Amino acid sequence: MNPGALAAIKELYFLWDPVYPFLSRQFGEIYGRRDGTVVEIGPFCGNVFSLAKERIGDSFLIATFPLALSEFFREEGKKHGVGKVDVIGSMPSLAGVPENRFDLAVFRGALFFPSLFEVDFLAIHRVLRPGGIAVMGGGFGKFTPDTIIHKIAGRSRTLNLRLGKQEVDRGKLEENLEKIAPGVKTEVSSEGGLWVIMKKDEPSPCDTRRP
């Protein structure tokens, strides 16, 4: 990733700081729990610090890519003083991220930047614990006040376009999910943006199949 793109991602991280508490409220509503293990994925991380402050989850990991962002998020974690938020460098395949470990996964920007990365939905499903939930997509969220949105929307759009953001059609997204994530339980939500919500089923008590 070129230095200009990295600079744009970092600027977006700071620009969206007032939005994170409101997105955390929406993620918490979808998740429906206060405990559990949380992972935030991709280049557009940072909301996990707000989740930690709001006590949505017990332990936290940032799995960021590209690798050049790892140290940036480590330093930001120290500044936030929210307890330990581990940071690892990964990639869209989530190499190095433990399987069947996370109760909540958040991947902001997942759907809109094909020139930066390709989302591996099966990899995200793999790292979820049975019963876990992933929220992937983007938007200001349904709780963010208009005053905050209006203040940052223009600059945010400029930076996103610089990074190659593309519009996503909900109908085509739903069709594609059936092809690229067969057998994975997903739903698409337009509340405060465009989000894919993935749920990993608990194993059935009647399932006697061996691994």
C-alpha cells in the first residue's frame, strides 16, 4: 500500500473518532451481550477502543492489514488507556488469527474497497466461535447524530474516494453472498449504512458427526 493511502486511512481513523461510540452502540445492540472475545479486522480499525470503553466484550484483538498499520494501532491503544487491546498484523485470509475464538467480529469498510483488499467471508466465519456474530460493512450507523455526520461527511467522502471506495448494490450483494459464502448464515441490513451480519451456528446436540 502506498504512503498516500496509509495517510488517508490514518486521517479517517481520527476523523471518525466522534462516531465510534455511536457505532459501538449499534454493534452492541446487534451482538446482544456484554461479555466475550472481540476482534476488529482490516485497515479501518479503531472502533474496538470504543467497544472496550463501553465494556462490550472482555478481551480485544485488532487484526489489521496491511502490516504497516500494526504499530500505528498499537500506539493508539496505549493512548486510549482502555486496558489491553492486542494488535497483530494479518491479511484478508486472517492468517495468524485463531480459529473458533471470537464471539464478535467487526470489519468496517469490508464491502467497499475492492482495490485495497478482497473480503474472505469464509475466513471470518472460521475465526468466529460457534454462536458468534460478525458485523461487516460501513456507514455512520443509526445512532450517530446528524450534527456529527454533517461535520465530517465531506472530508470522509473525499478520503474514501481517494482510497477507491465503490458503491455497493444491496441486491447484488445478497446474490454474491450466496455464491462466495455458501452455507454461511448471513443477512444484509441497511440500518445506518450497509452491513452484512454473519452468525455462526451452535453445533446441534443431535449432531453426532465426528470432525
